[in-house]
Amino acid sequence: MRTLRYYDEINLLTPAGKTEGGHRLYGEKELKKLQEIQFLKTLGFSLKEIKEMLSDENWNWSQGLQSQLNYILDEKEKIINIEKTLIGLINSLRIDGAIDLIEINKLIQLYQDDFERRKVYRKRMFHEKERQLLDLLPNVNSLDPDSLEWVSLLGQLKQHMEKGVEAPEIQRIVGRIHEKSIETFGENDDFFDKLWEIRKSPEKSNKAGFYPIEQEVLNFFDKAWQVFQEKQRKEEG
Amino acid sequence: MRTLRYYDEINLLTPAGKTEGGHRLYGEKELKKLQEIQFLKTLGFSLKEIKEMLSDENWNWSQGLQSQLNYILDEKEKIINIEKTLIGLINSLRIDGAIDLIEINKLIQLYQDDFERRKVYRKRMFHEKERQLLDLLPNVNSLDPDSLEWVSLLGQLKQHMEKGVEAPEIQRIVGRIHEKSIETFGENDDFFDKLWEIRKSPEKSNKAGFYPIEQEVLNFFDKAWQVFQEKQRKEEG
DNA sequence: TCTTGAAAGTGACGTTACGTCATCTTGTAT
DNA sequence: ATACAAGATGACGTAACGTCACTTTCAAGA
């Protein structure tokens, strides 16, 4: 009811007549118009725009709809960006256990501004084939099962860190990370080492556009990884 | 500048001090806070919410981000619906050439049903209690890394299901599930129960990165599991 | 015809995150 | 000392209603 009063106020939809007492009376025509208004509203038009459209006999619908579509597409892009950022935050929160909003913000800025430079850097560091593998890297900004497995593994590592690198829990997690990386990158150890070198250095990671992981966790994994490899060698040899 | 005045008014960000004349002075700390505010704003939080988050020492970030993500996903869905409708309209315009309100009205009829369905608005659940009422469901984003690994593994299984039980991708995933289950339950293989337990929860929503574990997936896993065991026996025997 | 209670009317303020005047005061460079 | 840019203050405007508080009208039953 409030709505009808408002539409009346702004002359968007005036009642067909009024009773002596002032009650608003609407006819068939007005009902139809109301439906039109509701419909256009769901398309995201403002009442002002709707008023214009409905009152202009020669309104150019195709142009109006097109520009509305453009606007909506813009909004969609914005929302998708927010979504990605939120997912990234949630994942990194899981890996690191804490967040520094400002650091993350910087990263995002960097990510947005520096896309080109990062591409160049990656080109310098990796061959064609390796770059294809790079695209397989877990994407913190997504919730697909594959990325989630990485996130969960790193998160568990962090969780059990206090138990030390030799703890069986840790070694099992490292084992699964190993397998996962074989699945992702193949048996290509060179590539893995190279990646790991970059990963370990915050600056290089940053340049390459890798998602930052706490240094502590990285160092811990490095040690645990060495233990793991030694054990494997022993078993084999 | 207007912005700073406003933040001061609502006690979101008060200046570190003022000059005799009343000019606002901001220090390093305030600058940082301002940046945080700006960042959170880009994520779609309202100033009221931001105020709460930043002033609460024990703010539950993971939950807050999560509910914001849900809200954003909702918005995204709405926008995508608008987009579809607009595209539909534009296309039908192209076919018919001229369109007038009569045409639009036909389409209104078409979409009318949708309106009705969409009237069940979901509100944004910012506060814990409100959420607890409506969604008790475990959501990937609120899971601990350990459970997350399960979800991610099953999710990957589902992703590659079409390749058949014998596919190497599948067998590798099954292998990791096997290891994970040993870690969790020991050598006895009763982790099927666990799977069924996980299965009980979902169904409600599979957006928001929520992975329902369907019957189909479980059946598939069952078969793949048998293949896996056979292979192992062969290797051993 | 009178009563009565629900529905409708009116007016006003609240909502968000500032933008934009108009007017006044301060800080600072010359 | 003076001039002038920059900041402060207060106020109104924004979009589309929601939500009081209070009054009036309409239609049905006695």
C-alpha cells in the first residue's frame, strides 16, 4: 500500500479515481501498468527511468534495454571480483590462520595493476611447457575441489606444525602433498624444484604472483620435505 | 574529506587529535585503519558492519567472510537472472522488430511465475544467531582443513567420474582417499560409515561452494574402490 | 439506521554513505 | 600583516519505500 501511495506521489501511477473519502481506486489499465512497473523494476531500472519509458510513446526500447544490459554486466563483473576476493581471503585464512587486511589489500592491488609485469616475469623464468603447468597451480580464488585439496593439505600442515617435522602426522601429510604434486605436475622434479625456489622467496613469489604463505609454514614444509625424501631414499636403498 | 568527517561523526574512525582550530589530525594508526575500512568496503560490507568487525577484538572473521560470501553469491544469482531476462528481451526484440508494451506484457506473463518464486527473499545473515537458525549446514568455507580434505577428494572424484572407475586420475584420487582413511580410522576400512555421515548433512544448497555428496558419487566410489583393492592385491601377490 | 472494527488515508521520520552547496574559520606562505 | 587556499560546520538531497502515530472511511452486522 505504501508503494501505491509513493507511486501516486511521484506521479508514476495515479489512481483512476478517488472515492469521496479519498480512497484510491484503480482500474484494469492501472493494474496492467503496475505489473509493467514491477517487471521493469526486476530488470534493475529505477522508478525514474521507468516513468520515462512508460510515458514516452516513442521510447527506444532496444537501446534502453541494451544500455541496461551493459550496466548489469558491469555490476556482474564487480560482484564476481568481490566473490573471488572473498574466497581468496577465506582460503588464506585457512592456510595461515590469520589475516592482515592491509597486506592482502596490497596484494590485490598489485594483482590488478601488475598483471602484465607478472606475465613478463613468468615468461623469463619458465619455458612454454612449464608455463602450462603453472596454470595448474592451485588458485586460492576458487573453490574447486582441486584447489581445495591444496588448501586443506597446507592447512593441516600448519595445524600440526608444533609436533615437529618428523611426526608421523606431518610425514603423512607431506606424503600426500608429494602425490598431489606428482598428479599435478608429473614426475618433473626440475620444475618442482624451480617452483619451490620461487615459493620460498617472498619477493620472487610476489613477482610471480603466487599467493603468499607464511614464511614459517614454508620453512617448516621445506624441512619436513627433506626428512620425507631421506626416508624414501632409505626405503629404496 | 567529506568521508573523513562522516567517519568521525559515526565514530568509525576518529582523528588522533585536533589542532586548536579544530582541524582533524590523523596518525599512522588511523591511516592503517582507513585502509582497512576501504578494503572491507570493496568487499561489500556496510560501514556499520565494518565498525563492528574492527572494534570487536574477537571477531570471527571466517564466519563473517563466509556469510558475506553467501550474500554476494545471492546477489550474483539475482544479477545473472536479470542478465538472462534482458538478453531474452533483446533477442525477441530483434526478431520482432518493433516492440511495444503489448509485447512486453506477453513477456511479463512469461516471467510472472518466476516472480512468485523469487518472493521468498533470503536475508543477509550477518550475525551468528541468525545464521544458526537457518543454515546449520557445514559449508566448505567453515570446515577445518581436515574435513576439507575429505570434501575436496570426493569433489574431485565427482569431477572426473565420467572417465570411468579405471581411469588413472580416479585411481590416484582413490589412493589418496585410502591413505587419508588410514590416517583417520586406522587400517580397518570402516570409513564408509563416515562417508554416509557426511552425506546426511547437505542437499540444502550446493552453491556457496557446498559440495553435496550424492548417492551416485558414493556408488561410483564403491566401484572404484574395488578396482583399487584388486590392483593392490595383484601388486602384492 | 446505527455501530463497530478493519482497512485506508495522511504526515513525518528513518534508512546509506556520502555529494554538494553556502558560510565561516584556520593555517601558512609571502 | 595579509591574502588565500584548505579545512570546518551545518544543512539539504539522494531512492524507494518501511514504519510509526493518528485520523477517517467503508462495509457489514444488529
